[in-house]
Amino acid sequence: MDSILNLAANTQEHRVVVGVAIAVPLRRVFHYLVPADYAIEPQAGMRVKVPFGKSTKIGIITECLSVAQWEETSKLAASTHAANIDNQASSHSAALLKQPGEQQSLLANPPAVAALKTLLSIIDSSPLLPDSLLQLYFWLEKYYHAPPGEIWQTLLPVALQKGQPAESPRESRWCITPQGEAALQQNRLAKNAVKQRLALDSLSQHADGIAHEQLQQHQLSLATMKSLAGKNWVIRRFQQVSDNNQNHHRGSVIHSHNQLDLNAQQAAAVSQINQSLNQFKSFLLFGITASGKTEVYLQVIEKVLASGKQALVLVPEIGLTPQTLSRFQLRFNAEILLLHSAMTDQQRLQNWLKARSGQASIIIGTRSAVFTPLKHPGIIILDEEHDLSFRQQQGFRYSARDVALVRASIENIPVVLGSASPSLETLMNVHKGKIEAIHLTQKAKATNELNYRIIDLKKQAIQQGLSIELIQLIKQHLNQQGQILLFLNRRGYAPVLLCHDCGWSGSCSRCDIHFTYHHQNHFLQCHHCGSSRKAPAQCPDCYSEQMVPVGHGTERLQESIRQLFPQAKTARIDRDTTRRKSAMQEFVTAVKSGEIDILIGTQMLAKGHHFPDVTLVALIDMDGALYSADFRAPEFAAQLITQVSGRAGRANKPGEVIIQTHLAEHPMLHQIIFEGYASFADAALAERIETELPPFSYSAMFQAESPHLNATQKFLDDVKEILLRYQNLNVELLGPAPAIYTKKAGKFRYQLYLQTTSRNQLHQLLALTLNDIEALKSASKVRWRVELDPMGDY
Ligand SMILES: Nc1ncnc2c1ncn2[C@@H]1O[C@H](COP(=O)(O)OP(=O)(O)OP(=O)(O)O)[C@@H](O)[C@H]1O
Ligand SMILES: [Zn+2]
């Protein structure tokens, strides 16, 4: 950047052209002039206020050019584009092809500097992000082919996007004054002023004072402090939390009494990772469930903190963050922060700033926390790396796992991916030697193997969705005081509400799928678009009152269990019962304290929970997961079974796992049960090679949606036509074809799939065509996006 600015200084004018990312869905930046005598030197990563159309917008500078450079690049971009030989087409140069409000006809004739608008102000006096994250931004832009403005919406906390100053939080601390010290020494307090004496005592022991927010923790009341302040014995000091603040821990970074003695495998894992603490290296901590992966993370982080660096820990669900937080708090004598989507904008900003300033030592967060700036980056840990929630499925779509790997390489630090059921993508990287696998094959505490049983539902007597065999087992485990976990990946009461007389069934007209019946509030809800209505008491077609719920969801399963086992205490954990912020935490506490006998829930239960008393886990219905049309279905099902089963037998009680299905012969089930996940994964990888599917090929997907079927088809046909201009590139086009869920919220969804064995050629093709695709007339009639490495949501 320096050289660019120097260059600018040497040109005839001191004007500088900046490229600005603005939150609009266009793959380009917009160029503005900086006023000649502007006091702040523009740099990439600073926010600016710019005129945009008839309004003003806040954007982020992504490049600074001298006037001469700008004209040079514009010409170059125009000519290379004309010759169609632009290969690595960075969208910087592509962006230069168009200016606000100007058409592509200007290509050969880049607009003169005079035609550029001037920016209104530069908001920041220094870049918001460290260099490393700016580099990451450029990688994101190139890899995901996403609009720069959308990427920045993900990179920055909302408060900053709205223009709030990026200032470290002002902290206030109560301190004792010299007069106060004297009063304390000379015992000048009234006899009955007990609280005041206690307060002065406490403050006198804290040389830096006590933070205002922590008064309560020290049993000090604001009223006491105020009356002491009236006597000038204490003072409230406001201070900026300094940007140079190193992590605050005094003395040891850990509370060592909480540390566990590692077993041999854990110890080997810790020392292997510790050897690479000052360099980029990616590890897969492939440890079976309950093998003690968290203890490995904790002990590695201890070393990182001791060297004055920070650790970034990513977990899949908000529900898991409080648990992870408390486990970390028990161990570390250091500032630990949370970052997740359920926080207010202000909380997020404050925590983001504390991470950036180095004040916080450990940052625990979900997906988007992977973009948290760190002053002293030391390590990135991504737990449950196979989990789909690490993929952003709205707006700018990215994989937090892939981003973590790239970020670690830019920051030259280690990254640890942990899982008992790693994704095939990660396992392929292990085979290629890009990721080093570390294995934990033993449970940390448990001594008993899990006992699996498949219950073939074919021709079985079934009582309320449960086989007689399973009901017997539940009875047994209840008698032996074991906790039971029933897993069913379908919330609500029943997936269908049917008229017994005429066959009418409620379905969402906007999505073409059945409404799920929710019994508690007696309503029908579409689990696709969320729309809901009162459930009819009479059939809307034949007015019969014989409305019957068909199939089982978690709500009905809980009802059945209550009828079958009236003495047992049950709890249901799914999206409907955990809407309240603290609900999940309350459930977890209740389960751990033994208040719950039978726990019923969706995949929320599968993730990382440590419930030592669970002895029986049953997967009530695995048919759906095995029948899915997605080629990744067996992988996802295998991960699910591994994770759900892993909740049983985690401590000294033996564990039993039951799988109910009509597909009892499915080879995947047998592989998982008898050979383990690793062996399943090997076979699945071999199959992907044979069929040339990801991760052995690379893919991208255009998806378009519109209330008009024709519009989506027309757009994707046009896209295909443009892509076909480059048949020299080895990319196969599949479609356009309807998405698996063809209709959602009243919109038809179609997709065009790109597949290739050359990632490079895929990127080239997209870089060459996306500007033309954006400019398509048919593009303005649909909502569309392009997604790299699409997964899960088709
Ligand atoms: N070295 C050890 N000695 C004794 N107990 C241990 C040791 N390491 C871990 N544990 C305990 O074993 C239990 C399981 O550990 P942990 O939750 O870290 O497993 P995990 O590998 O993360 O499992 P999952 O993949 O299922 O989330 C915890 O209660 C933990 O405290
Ligand atoms: Zn719907």
C-alpha cells in the first residue's frame, strides 16, 4: 500500500482514487476520488462515506491507486477483456470496467478521472482489520466469486457497518484515593459504617481498582461507592481499554487444580501440536466420541496463552457456547469472550474490539467468528469440523472450516480440526498430505465398548412409533437408573395431518410440501418457509371431523413416552422448546443433575454434549436419512449415527445404541457399527473417486429463484449459453434442473451445476463470465447466486 501512496504523491495531483466495496449485490467495487487536501491518508480496510446514486452509503476501501495507475489499469483491463485472455480475472480489474451508472460500452474508453465522484469522508484513521485479514478478504473474493460488499457484511460487526466508531470500549474502574488510604489506615470510619470499611478494604487490595461491572461480584453496592466518592475517598476512573493491552493474566494462565492427567494418546496429540505452535500447520484431531478432545485443546491453548498469544475456538452451535465457555473459564485465568449471532450488535462490537486489541485471550464463537481479528493470533481450533453449521447458507456463502485453514496459513499459525466423524473433504486432505491426522482411539474415561443393535422395523409390531423390543429396553434401562436419549430428527407432532374420510392433507401452497402438525398450539406449520395457520378441526374439502395426524415428530414421541412410562420424567429438546435464550443451558443442567430420565430430541442433542449418565441411545427413525437423494446422504447419516451414539456410555456406565429402520441391510449401518467411522469413510471416499464426485471433483452451483418458473429457467439457460463460450475449459455443466425442493415460499428454484476435476479451470470460467452473467437482462428478473463447493441445501 505504501508504494501506491508514494506513487500517488509523485503524480501531478495529490488526488488518489480508491476502490470501495459497497453493500450491493454486484461483483465490483466502485471508484471515488479522495479530496486533494484530505487529512487522512486512505488505506485499504478503512470505512468511507460516499455518494451512491441519490443517497450516501458507507463502504470499505479495498484498493488505493494514483490517478496514473488508475488510468493505466483501466486501459489494461479493457484491452485484456476485449482479447478474452483475462485468466485470473481478479474482480479488481474487472471492476474497473464499469463505473456507477455507466454501461459496458465504456470498456474501450475508461472514464476520465474527472468523471469520478469524490468521496464524502473517511471514517477511520487506520484500517479496521490487520493486514492478514485484508489478505483473507482478497482470497475470499477470488475464491467465492462473491460481491465484495456482501463479503464485508460478513467480515464486520453490524455496528461498524452502520458507521459506529471502532473504539475500544471505555471501561470505568473504582479506585481508592490517597485520602481514602489514609482514612483506612487511621481508622477514621464511623463504627457502624461496615459496608464502607469493607469497600475501602477491597479497593485497597486492588491496585488497579475494581471494574464498575464487577462491583457486585465483590459484594460492593453502588450506593456505598457513591457515598465514599462524596468523601473523596474513592474515585471512578474512565479509561480507554488500550489497543496495546496484552492479555491480562497475572501469574499462571491456568487454574492448574482443574487440569487432567492426559492419557498417552492425548499427551502425544498435545506434544505433536505443540511442536508447530509458531508456524502454519493443519491438524485433524480424529478422536472417537468421549476420547477427550477438549482436554487436548485446553492443554494446547495453555501453551499458546503462555507465549502471549490468543486462541480462536469455533464451535458449531450457540447452544454449545455456554458449556464450552464454562469449561474454559474453569481452566484459564484469562479473559475469554463469546461471539455468536444471538448477541446484540453492541455486545458483538465490544467483543470484536477486545479480540482485535489483544485484550481477550480466548475467543469462542460460532461460524462467523472465524473472521474475528486477533492482535496476537496463536491458534485456531474448530471443533466438530464435520458439522454443517460451519457452512453459511445465506447471503455470502462460505465454509468456516475452509476459511479457517486459509486464515491459519496467512497468519502462519496452526489450525486444529476436531471430530469423531470427519468430513470426507478433510479426510481427503489427510490422504493428500495437506492435513496431518492425529488419532485418539480410546475413550478418556469409559472402559466399556458401546453395544449396538439394529432393529429391523419390517413386519414388526410397532406401538406409537416404537418397536416392542425398544420399549422393553427402555424399561430395562429405567429400572437400572440409566438415562435414555431418544433421537428423532423431526420436530412437531406429526409430519402430515390427513382427513380420514376423503384423504385431504394439509400442504403449504408456497412450497408444495406437507404442513407439519403441531399439537400443542394446534397449528400447521411449513418447516420449509415457516408459514403457519390454525389446524382445521374439520376437513376443508368434505367437512369430516376425522382429522388424523400421520407419522411421528418429537412432540408426539414425547406424548407416547409419557403414556408408556408415566413415572419417567421426560424432556424434549428441539428448536420449538429451545427458543428462549437460556433454555438449552437449563435442559443441559437438568440432564446432568439427573432430573431427567428420558430425553427426546432432534440433532441438537447430537452435538458435543457430555451426559455421563446416559446408558441407552435410540435413533428412532433412520429411514429418511438413508433414503435421501443427496449423494452425501450416507456421509451425513454416518456422522449423525456416530455423534448420537457417542452420547451413550461416556463415563463408567456401559452404553447401548439402538437403530430403528426399515433398511436394516444398508451397508453403511454395518460398516459404522462393526468397523467404525474411519472404515466407512475409506469406502465412501473410494466410491466418490469412482463416481468422480466431490471431494474428488470440484463444483459450483448457480441457483435461481422466482415466482415465475419461466424466469428461472430462462436465466439459467442464458447462464449456460455464456458458460458454453469457454468450452476449451474442462468444466462439465449439469442442468438447469429443478432443485430438490423445487418450490420454497412461493418461489420456484432451479439450478445449474458446474463440475470439474480442475479447480483452477472452474475459477477461470467463473471469473471470465460472471460480469456478463450479472449484466444479463434475465438476471434482473430472478434472485440468483453462485455457490462454491455447494453442500446440503439443494
Ligand atoms: N485424561 C483424562 N482423564 C480423565 N478424564 C478425562 C481425560 N480427558 C478427558 N476426560 C473426560 O472425559 C470426558 C469426555 O471428554 P470430552 O468431552 O473432551 O470428549 P470429546 O472427545 O470432546 O467428545 P465428543 O466428540 O463426543 O464431543 C469429559 O468428562 C472429560 O472431562
Ligand atoms: Zn412453505
